[in-house]
Amino acid sequence: MNIEQYMTELGQAARAASRVLLRANTEKKNRALLAIAEQLEDSAEMLQAENAKDLQAGQENGLDAAMLDRLALNDKVIAGMAEGLRQIAALQDPVGEISDMSFRPSGIQVGKMRVPLGVVGIIYESRPNVTVDAAALCLKSGNAAILRGGSEAKFSNQALAQCIAKGLEAADLPATAVQVVETTDREAVGHLIAMPEYVDVIIPRGGKGLIERISQGACVPVIKHLDGICHVYIDDDADFTKAIDVALNAKTHRYGVCNAMETLLVAESQAKKVLPELARLYAEKGVELRGCAKTCAIIAANPATDEDWATEYLAPILSIRVVEDVDMAMDHIAQYSSGHTESIITENFSTSRRFLAEVDSSSVMVNASTRFADGFEYGLGAEIGISTDKFHARGPVGLEGLTSLKYIVLGDGTIRK
Amino acid sequence: MNIEQYMTELGQAARAASRVLLRANTEKKNRALLAIAEQLEDSAEMLQAENAKDLQAGQENGLDAAMLDRLALNDKVIAGMAEGLRQIAALQDPVGEISDMSFRPSGIQVGKMRVPLGVVGIIYESRPNVTVDAAALCLKSGNAAILRGGSEAKFSNQALAQCIAKGLEAADLPATAVQVVETTDREAVGHLIAMPEYVDVIIPRGGKGLIERISQGACVPVIKHLDGICHVYIDDDADFTKAIDVALNAKTHRYGVCNAMETLLVAESQAKKVLPELARLYAEKGVELRGCAKTCAIIAANPATDEDWATEYLAPILSIRVVEDVDMAMDHIAQYSSGHTESIITENFSTSRRFLAEVDSSSVMVNASTRFADGFEYGLGAEIGISTDKFHARGPVGLEGLTSLKYIVLGDGTIRK
């Protein structure tokens, strides 16, 4: 196979399908989503037979148990994918929303209409259910999708692609509205991220290495989700109980997630009150503490290095720094945060207002756990990722993040004087 | 001078200044804008002495009269810059706007806050007043700016930079909030577009060549304004007078602008009615017509080639194509439009609705002249360019296009269950 030619053909087909999707009304898109859900349920046997090939290859290639678990299309995963499709069908369609229509002195009426981006390329690693989630979000938002999954899931992904294609056709939409790249050759990715005439945006989902590689090579916009080095700052005016509750929840609710707290900042005036209690609770959960000198003088902790402040542990490890005040806390955040999510614990109105305005992260919180930074918790209904960029979509990206706003102008034969 | 080191220092200073601007309230930013206006007016003599050096060099280098005219900082241009600054001071400050706050079942209250992008790099050609316009828009939207003007205007731009710095300092803002690159070496641009740690977005303003070069080399997002190949489509159900008025205005109001019509599409059923009258009116204005075979059978016109459909004339030339219906018109637009602005002339409700929804351009109009596609006409109050991209800002880009939305979350010690 000539991979460049193959990818060009996928791109052309996606561009053509995107024009059909742009015209497809909500009912038709929902019909396709529900038909795909049915296809998945009806094809469980086929899906699992194909998935078994990936699982066997994974075992032969020495994938660990956690990886194999993420790869498995068991009954529960299939039911989950079908349920996800039905939830996305139930969401409000963002396409065609008109806002801010107002008359101008010239006589024209100007406003904005929400429209699909066009063609979305998604590059992701092992978990095959991403194939269905991503397809569903693109479809509902009126975008054609080109999906490139990991080689570990190649049989599973092609089997899922068949179900998606059948569902699309059942709703009278082109099967090319969602295309799953057949080759697992890396060269295909190189072409996918460099076809601005056919692909409008790239969304990489996976480890930091993947995302950095894609971002550097892409010549179209990338919605990227890098590290989550999230901070909680316990302010001078923090309420004791709220501080303890949030600091505990933000670290220990789940460890391997991007919105978990990695560094706790504590105002000096609070340190002796909150740190001993927190140290006791973290110890119960088996969290390793790494502290600055002032922290280590109050509680038992390993000494933290500069590298700790810049590390996303994704593990039961927490770095703790005692700071003078909110300014020093915000300086620390400006230097070390990845721009994902930061939270302040305070009862002080003016301090909270400053923190909200001045901290430059995709989510900024007051008296709430960083674990809330999530598309479902924010009410987006679904999430294709969390953007740590400032451009276009920022924070959890749902259907709206897959659309753009164009201007519409209505007149009555109006001309410019 | 080591240019890489120089640009890195500019970048670091801009990043630091951006944190100060993020905190600056509306009153302070407006005070700086007004102080810059005063500085310009008070420094007319110095500005014109420095400008004279550019004008002399321009004459020696054989710049044509139009170029020299654009370069001149005469009294009227200086007054215009000062007036522009006062207008931007009068605009509403977009920074800090909070929207969509709603409570979620978990107890958190979630919404969005509008915040500056951070550091904006602007690369532009000859006209020195862009230095002031761009600085003012960035300042009002809370962004630090690094400006890189053309070598033809190097003395003028540095003189303007002095006025800007004094105005910033008068308002107690860092002079580094707006930096004008001192070297005209091309290498500086290469660094400016490749410092994602210091520069958040690049806006090139100038010819197509400049913009394509920047877009290809940049490793940060680019707000770009490429060609304006704008279409007017006279539909089967067009009102005769509106069709004539808009088709004439869109082409002849001004020729050298991106929102001028370059191709007129006419429904076959209308061609014999509207084309003779339009041909008469275009002839009065001295517009050269290039038509498809059907057009040439009705009126006197030169034959249009495929290249004509893809050309932004920026001149008194118009290509005309007779099409079967709105579908063929939209197909033509999908193939040849640059995604800037298209307008349909029709009295038909359903046809207008389809055109608005399906045409994928930054501005889509009904019964209005394409000449309205402009930040001032849309009520943005100012414009830093017109984006033909779909990502982030689309269409005329004003203050809002220089900001992004972050999520804010308010709680009461709320934790995730």
C-alpha cells in the first residue's frame, strides 16, 4: 500500500462526508448514534472474536495485566459503549445555534452561528472504546472523523469500525463520515497531521510523548492535553474543615488521573494547624509526603527537590510547600503549574477574587476539589479531552469544543455606503 | 547582537509583563491608552523627524508613491492613531467577564471567565500606524505584545515605541508590556514564531506570502487572514433591485479590499434579467467582466478560465458564472471560496436557511453586501484582522478574539464523592 495515497484518499472522503454531515439534521445524527449502539450490541460475538486476536498478540508481546485489561472488549465494556452512544444522542445538538443577533446602524442584523469544525483527526493509544466515544462526539457535532488507534487494538478497532459504518448507513449517512485508519504504520500519522486541506484539527489522546510528537509535527491546530500538575493552596483565611476535606479528596480520590492534586501549598499561618492532621490522614491512605524545609520541620516528610514541584506523580505521592502568602502561592503556580487546575481554600472574598482572576489555568477553583475538573462534572455531558491550551477550547472539551462560530448577516438588499 | 538571545530576552520580559497586565484593572489600562494618545500628539515633531528618515530611505530604495504614502506619519495619521487609542479606551473591557454560572448536582457552581491569551506576537508590513493599533488592542485585552514591523518603517516604529513606553509608564504599567523588535533581521521573526514558552499566539498582517511563510514556520497558534475570494449568489427567488444593489456594491464600493466580491454566481432563471443591467452598471464603473460560456452568450465579457474562479483580483475585474441552482452555487463556493464571506440574494425562506447553514465561510450573508464583513461594521469596535480559520477566532477579530475562556468553579469545601 502506498500510505501517502491511502491517507490522501481517506482525507478526500472525509472532506466530502463532512459536507454531508454539515447538512444532517439532529434527528438523522441521533438515528445514526442509536443504530451504532444497536450494531455494537448485536455484534458482541464478532467484536469479542476480533478482540481475542489483539489480546493474544498482546500476551505474546508481553503487555502487562493492566494494559490487557484496558484492551479487553468484555460484555461490560460493550454495554458501556452502547450506553455512551445513547447518552450522546440525548445531548443537545450544538450545531446551528444562533446567538447575539443584533441590528447595526447600517441596517444589517449580525450574529453568530455554531458550526462544525469539519474533519477531526484523532490519534489515540490502546483502549479501543475510544474509537466509539470519539466517533460519537464527532458525529453529534457534525464533524467527519479519521481515527487512528494503537497497533495493540488493530483488530478490535476495525471490528468497531464495521459496526460504526453499518450504523451510519442505517441512518442514511455516508460510512466515510467515520473512518478508522487500517494501517498501523507510523507513516500514516505523519500524513494525517499534515493534510490541512482535508483535516481541520488533530486531537491526540495518550501519553505525553505521543502528544508532544504530534504537536511538533502537526501543521493543523492540535487540541492537546498535556500534564496535570494541579495545586491546592490553603490560604491564611481557610476554613479548617474545608481545607482538610478538599486537600484529602484532591489527592486521594483517585491517583492516576490528570485532575489529582500533585502539590499542596499551605500558608505559613495555617501550616501548624492543618499539616499534622493532613499528615495523619494521608498516612492512613499510604500517601508518601515530600516537603519543603518548613514542612519537614512540622511533619515527617521526605525532602522535596525542585524536580518534585515539576512532576506529575499520578501516584500516592504528594509534594508540600509552605508559602508566605497568596502572592507566593500564585508565583509558585505560575512557575510550576501545567495550566490544568488549581484550587484555593479561603473564606476571604478579596483573596478568592484575586486567585480566580490571576491564576492562568484552564480551571480555577475556590473551596472545591480539583477532581471536579471533568466534562461530566461540568455538565458538558461528554468529554473528548481536557485542553491545557489557551487557544480555541480550554479545559474539558465537549461537543462545543468541536465546533466553531461563524458570523451570519441578514439584510434587505443592504449595501455599504 | 546575538539575535536568538535578544529575542529570548524580549520573550521573557513579555511573559513577565503579561502577568502584570493580567492583574491590571480596566481603569489602569484605559489610563495607559489615553496617555499613549497624548504622547503621540505631544511628540509629533519627533515622530515626523524619525519618519522622514524612513521616507528618505524609501525614496532611495525606489518605493512607489502608494507605498511612500502608506509610510507617511503626517498630522492626519497621527491624529487618527490618537483617536483610535481613545476609541479603544472607550470599548468595554472583555477581561474578567463571567458567564454561564450554574450549579451542578454535586454542589459546585461552574462557569467561564474571559481572560487574556498572554503574549501576542504581531508581524506586519510597512504601515507604521499598525504599531499603535496593535499595541492598543493587546493592551486593552490584557495581553503583552511583541511587535515586529517592516524594515521600511524601522525609524518610525521605534519612535512610536518610545511614545507607547512613556504612556505605559505614566499609567504605572511596565514598558515591556509592548515591545517593538529593534532588529529588522529576518532571523528575529524565526525566533519570535518558535518560542511557545514566551509567545502564545502570532498574528501576521500583510501579504499572502508573509502569512504563508509565518504559518508554515510557526510552532504556536497563528490567527491568519488569507485571501478573500468572496461570492455573491443571485438566487432564482432574488428580488431584482436587491440583487442589482448588492452585486454592484459588493464589487465596486472598494476594489483592493478582502471583502470585495470577486465572483458573481447567477441562477440560470435570473441571468437574462439581471446580467444585462449589471453589465451596463459595471461598464459605467470600468469593471472588466470575465464570464462562463452562458454568461458570454448573454452579455459582452471575456471568457473566464478555471484560474479566474480561484483568483482574488483586488481590482476592477469580476468573474461571473451562471449556475443551475443553489446547490451548484454552494458547490462552486465549496470548491473556490477562501472561506471569507459569501452572500445570497433571495426572498426564499428555505433557500436562505440552507445557505446560512451550509456555506462554510467566516461570514455568511443574506441580502447584504459582502463589504459589511468588517469588525467595525459588526460592532466589535476595533479589528486586528479577519480570520479565515475555523479555530479559535473566525471572521473579524476584535478584543474578544485576543482572549480565551477558562472555567471557574466555586464550592463550599465541596469534594468529589
